[in-house]
Amino acid sequence: MMKTLVNPTAEQIKNTPEAFLQSINDSIFIYVDGQNRSVTRGLVTLLHGNEPSGIRALHRWLKLGVQPLYNLICFIPSVPAALLEPMFKNRVYPGQRDMNRCFLPPFYDAPGQLAEDILEKISEYQPECILDIHNTSGHSPDFGVVTFENATHEALVSLFSQRLVVTDLRLGSLMETSTRRCPVVTIECGGVKDLSSGEIAWQGLLRYLNDEDVMSLKHGHIMDIYRHPVRLELKENTTLAYSRSYVLGTDLTVPDSLEHLNFDLADTGTLIGWLGGRSVDHYLVVNDASGQNVFERYFTVKGNQLLTAQPLKLFMITNRPDIALSDCLLYAAEEREHTVLET
């Protein structure tokens, strides 16, 4: 059961995001009356405990003690994970599922029940749209991710970024609940350690809370759009290292600079890593939206090197072995699917 905070005053909010989270000590739902109470907007942040830009921006805004233009509902789910020492290090609470993989039934465990509670609140308050604010674990520019490709979803992403990924992968994430009536978009504000991420979250949040119309694309906007991404996943019991050269005994050694390719063009033959002696089908898989393994369409092996098989846009490359092993090493989209939208 989430805690609830209604129309908090600036004085009720502790002076730092860390102190604020320690004071609530659990998942929380926050409601704030708008100047115009005919419309409600939704905000979710800290679905992952290691992604703080959204909660930092929200805390900063709450400390202003001002009203949004419209009613605001906020969800901060992974507070217990974020509070584990060192703070903002743990993506999930140990032993629990990834919170952003729990928004499709069955809701059989604690994270699933929390996801169900969030969905019930969303149904109760009927927001016109929802933002889900994240960071990537590796260095990265900002971008948005949607499951619907239409002007409304593009407009919401444009509050934060000029890069958009349209995915047909289904993992149980919050954005998969998106509808035309209530669009839900994921905002990746940039890497956890990137200094620009906090300001991107802050400026985008201000636009979201203060602009009268956030559902229409503004004239003169340019957006790079990438479609049909796939995930390079590591199977159970894979051994992984990050280094400047192959680490003896590992199935895969990833260059420790690979994260700097996030949203750069990885041309054909770009090095992704060095391989051990086992066949790659024992520990690497690239599934498309239909569940088909399309590894050879995206990657190839030459000697002990794992290389790109065609020009790709890589993103969400992680430099954390725990995330690479529990989730995925990276996402990839074919560069030939890349288009530019100009309004």
C-alpha cells in the first residue's frame, strides 16, 4: 500500500531529495491541486531506484510551493531500493522483480501489487497523459520511448528531447499501458552521471506542469525517430567483464568505452566485445517483438570479436554488469529505419 500526500506545502518537504525520500521511507502517491481543476496530468519517477533525475526535479518543484496549471498525480514507487546504501545505486530491491516489468498481469508479488495499485489510481483520477521519467545507467543523451507512434506521444517526448524510439517490444513496462485516451511516454533524461540530465529533467518538468497544451507538436520542431529496437541479452550463467581487452575466462568482455556509442552511429563492423571459447548461441540472444532470435541480422562474429552486422543506432548501453546480466547489455535499432520528423 502506497503512502499518500495531498497538496503538500513547501515546509512539509525536506530540504534535499535524499532527506525527502528518507522521511517518506516507502512508495508514495502525491496529489496536487491545479489552478484549473478540470484536467489532471500524471507523473511517475523512480520506478528504478538508481535513476534520480526525475525525483530531484520533482523535489525541486515541490519546494517551490507553487501550483501546477492542472491537477497533478505523482507516483514514486522504488523508494526502498533508492534508500539502500549507497543511495541511488540499486535498480531494484534485492530479491524483487524490476518494477518496470510489472505493469501487465498477473500481479502476483509485491512489485506487481504496487503496479496494480498505481494502475488503479490512474483509472480513478483519469489523467490526460502520463510521463515516466528515467535515467540510463551509462553515459547517454536524452531520448524518449513510446509504444504508439502518433503526434500526441511525439509532442510529450518533445518537452524533453528531440530523439524518439518507437518500440514494439513488450516487457511489462508502464508505457505499454498507453492508450489514445491517456498516452504514456518514457523519458530518458540522459545518463545517471551526466551533468546535463538533471537540467533536462527540470526544464521538461516545468514545461509539462505549466504549458496549457502539451499534447500538440509545436511548429518548427525536429525529431529523430528510430523504430523496432531489439535487445542484446545475456543468458543465465554468462560470464561478463568490462575492459580494454579480452579478460581471460569470460564469455564476453565489453570495451569499457562502449557506453560512449549511445546514440552514435555504429557502422558495420563496430566492435561490441571480445568472445570466449563457447559458441555465442550459448549465452547471447537478440529477440525481436515476435520472440524470434534475430542475432545474425544485427551482429556477426569474426574470430573472437563480436561486431555489428549492419549500421545500427545503439542506445541504453550499460556499463554495469549487474544490469547487463539481469536486463540487457544494450538496445539496437537499424539505421535504415531512422527518419526525421519536421513540423
